[in-house]
Amino acid sequence: MGKTILIILFLLTPISHAGMLIEKTRVIYHEGDSTQSVNIMNINPYPTFVQTWVDSGEVNNFKQSASSPFVLIPPIFNLRPNEIKSVRVIFNGQKLPTDRESLYWINIYEVPAIKEIPGIDKYLLMSMKTQLKLIYRPKNLTGSVNDAGNSVSCSLKQDTHLSLICLNNSGYVLSYNGIIVNTQGRNYKATADLDLMIKPFSESFFSLTPITAEPIKNTNTILFKIINDEGEVEKITKSMSTL
């Protein structure tokens, strides 16, 4: 592929990076939907080759997962400058859990479809892989993501460093733009290797890093910046004593 750079982006805000504009940050596929779609626009000044697939979120994977119940149509296409393409998300009817959401990842891999462009340094032409969540939501789930966010229970653990353990007591996949903890009068931000997320009926462990900003002034308080179905951030504040 020559001297290209691969950049992995986990997107939590409206997506516009490099030369690709993607209309959604996540796809919620409700049980009974016939199809869903994602619109992709090439805002590069040059054509691009695009490959799409669904997998379980493996960073170094570049092909469709054989076990995925979803496929993307078309899986390969070209985009001219300013051209928009609608990619359809198709469910194969595979039996999935009915008491919780199932999480998969849509991958969009962009490669410049031209070797050299007058006036553009060839080293600025980059291959990019973007991932966005694909969530299958069964009919049996009640409430909302925000309701589910209020049911999260957390505790602090002190070993060689301070960490936060959070249990998702709901059937929803919970994603966060940020988690801030105030304990003993100091503020900490939660960090994760890849994504601030808690899967249904599961625990997630987050490292806590001290921050100088003071987003929370009350001690023993936690602030969740939860991401809703539209990709917007909603804030949930809880007293540490209730976690």
C-alpha cells in the first residue's frame, strides 16, 4: 500500500474526519427492522476506494466476520469527490439474546483511489479505518438508555493505582463520552484502553487519572456523560454513597 498511514478512530461525536463524512455515530437496529442505512460522503478533493464490513470490534481485522449476523451492502465501492453513498445494514435473522442488546461494529475503510494529486503532498494521502457501534435491540427491553444509566452501580478499588469498577444492571449497551469521579476532594477521569463502555449485565474496570479541572465540586460524587441513541451526551450525577 506504499507510504500510507492507518488511523483507528472510535467516534463518539458527529463524524467528520479527513475526507469522509458519516451521518451517524452509531446504528440502533431494532428487532423487526427490515433494514437500516448509513450515508457516507467523500469530502476529499480526490476519489476514494471504500471497503465496509461488520465484526466484533477487532482493531486489526479487515474482513467481514463469518459469525456476524449483519452484512453491509455494498461491501466495496468507489466515491467521487462530494459523492454520497448509502450503505445498507442487513440482518440475516440469526437468533440473538432477547433480554439484552448485542454489540457489533461497522467498519469503514477508506483508501485514496489515486497515487498522485497535483498540489497535494503524497505523504498526506492516508488510509483510514473508522469504526462505529452497531447495536441490535430486542423488543423485550423496556425503558431507555438514560434510564439504564441511572441503574449503574460502581465502587472504587485501590491497588497500585486507583480504579473504578462499574456494573451495568441493565440489558442496554452503555457508552460514555466521559466519567468523572470526585473522591476525598480530588477529581479523577476514567480511562479505558479502547472505549468507555459497559456491556449489558457486565462489569467494566476503568483506571482513574487525576485532573486539575474541577467539573465536580461535591466530594464523593460521580458524573457520567452518557451517549444516547442520537449520539448526544446527557449528564447523570450520582452521590458516591448511592453507587
